[in-house]
Amino acid sequence: MAAAKRKTENEAYNALKADIASGAPGRCYILHGEERYLLERSLEELRRVILPNGENGFDCRRYSGAPDPDALREAVSTFPLFGARTLVEVSGCDFASVPDALLSVLRELPEHVCLVFICAPGGFKADKRTSAVKELYKLVSVVEFELQDGAKLLDWIRRRFESAGVAISPPDAEYLAFAAGGYMASLVSEIDKLTAHCAGGAVTRADIDALVDTAPDAVTYKLADAVAARNFREAASVLGELFAMREPAHKIIYALTARAKALLLARLYLDEGRGVNELMRATGLRYEFQAKNLMSAARKTTAQVCLKTVKLCCETAFRLNDGGGSESLTELIARLAALK
């Protein structure tokens, strides 16, 4: 089911790109998803195609929040003054409810309008089981902008560096994507920073460590990697860094527990003769070096120690859920260090 869903969402994104390339976008789109860079780029392209004479108050209307159906009907019915079509943008909708009055507007969209709903990250909450949402999907094109998979993201990073005359190796591109959190929007500024520093040369791992603002999620993974490698001096240092960044304790223990489970799985896979690719598929890891690090750490421990690590992480999670403070995480690092 997940694979079928992903295929449908990719088809919607590809259809939007084809609509823009043809110069004839459809009448209505809902844009949502975590990869805001691709969403904003697609929105800019829609504006360029629909408003060739530039934005103005007549052919481009913008609204925020849940739209009033009457105001929306008036906006989409207004004929363009300077071009062939009118662009109406509505930001901040979540579609948790789809009133019939809104469906009525969507059923009667005129040919001259392009109505675009822009949802905040995580803001598209439509329940596909309801009849209203089922009709919504028939009336509009729902396009999700997902985080790019590893291969596509690394190719995009490479091409962006190449366009600036700077080289980067595949492992370093992977490390940069991980450090910046995997979001294209944050990667743009980091790549610009690195290309300015390494003009005409090549980016190194040292350059990335020195210049890139590491995403909190990447720091949390550094903590989990240190624990997996049983480098508890490093783990304590990174935990202090996360405390300084004010990362929630629940988020930290969630990442540690997930990593501990992945380490146990890596140890079991080694015993069964399985490899890195199988581990990536089973754990959902995006980057190969993460799986290799897990396999390397797993070779230095036993399944029994891995299982005890998972149990200690779960106990700490229960303690945090029961009102425990961040000192529970410090205690966890000490207990893990004491494991033989």
C-alpha cells in the first residue's frame, strides 16, 4: 500500500511539472509536504506561467487561512485584466474538514482561473476515507513535495556544486546532506557557503565540519553513533551540545532507542550474513554511511549487549514519560558505559 501511495504522489508531482512545462496549468492544485524548496520553486513557476506580465492586484489574489466560500467564489469568478488567466493563492489551509460550500466552488471553477492551496508543513490533514475528501481528490490535483530520496538528493547536490565550479565526492555529498538535515532549502545556503570558501577547488569533510550549521537531527544521530560505537566520552559531549541547543529530551530518547534497535538488527544481520543494503531497507536509513557505521559498531559488540542497550533506552523513555527530567539521559549514558 505504501509503495502504491508513493507512486500516486510522484505521478501528481510529475503531472504538475508537465503542466508547467506545457504552459497550461490546471484549474486547481493543493500543494503540501515537507520539502518546501521544491514546493516554493513549483509555485514560482506557476506564477511565471500564469502571470507572464508580472504580478498585480487584479490577476493575482492572495488569501490566508480557511477561505470564506463566498469570497473565494468571487475571487475565482473575476476575469483577468492584464493576461489570459487569474491566479488565486490560499495559504494555511489544512483540509481537516471540507465543507460542501467549498466543494461547490471547486465544482464550478472557470477556465480562466488557477486556484492554488498552499498547506504549511504537516498541515494537510485530509482524511481520504470521507466522501468529501474523495470528491476533493477528483476535483483538484493534490501534490505532495516529499523529501528527496538519497540518490536524487546527492545528484542535485553534485550538480549544484558543479555549476559553481566546485567538486565534491559522493561520500562527502552524502555527509553534507546528513549534516544539513536532508532539506534542500537548508542545503542551498550551506552549498553557497561552501562554494564561496572552496572556489575553484573541492569540498572536503573538514570544510563541512567547519562551515556547515549542523541540523539538530544530525547532532542527535551523532549522539546515537557515539553510543553505538561505545564512545561514551564523545556521547557525553554531544549530549551536552544537544542540551545547549534545547532539544527536547523525548526527541533525543526516541532517536537513541531507534538507533539501539537498529544496532541490534545490524548485529543479527551480521550473524545471518546479510549486508548494508538489507539493513538500509529494514531501518529506513537514507544514507549508506549510516548503515556502514552501524555494521561497524555491531561487529564490536554482541547481541546480548545490544538487547540490554535497547532495554535501558526503553526504561529511560518510560521514566521521561513519567515526568523525569533531562538528567535521565545523563544517567542513561552512564548506565550504558557500565555495560560489559
